[in-house]
Amino acid sequence: MPLMSSELFDALVEAGASDEKARKAAEAAAAYESRFGRIENDITIIKSGIQWLQVLLGIHMTMTMLILGKLFIFTGKP
């Protein structure tokens, strides 16, 4: 049997729904909650990947500026 929200199940039964319908609704709600948890985990992974890209881009830009500085400033030629 899939996981279900016991609080939702109890509330639906108290509101007058049959046990079977309340169980199915609680299982469906728990499935959505699980899905949102997986999506949140995926977003966290993507954010960490973006942070690495920002670090690498900063290193790349620094190296580019150093190379351009070496070419144009330290050579003394315009």
C-alpha cells in the first residue's frame, strides 16, 4: 500500500467520505507531496551546478583579463 497522509484521511472520514475514497485521496495527496520533494531536490542540484559555473566563469574572466593586460599594457605597444 502506498504512503498516505493520515491527517488528511482522518479529516475526510470525519467529513463524511467513505474509507476507500478517503484512503485513495490521501494516497494521491501523499504522491504529490513526494513528487514536489523530488522536484525540490532537483532544483537544489541545479543551483549547485550553477554556482560551480559562476566560479569557473570568474576564473576564466580573470585569466582573460590577465592575458589581455600582459599583451597590451606590459608590452608598451598600443
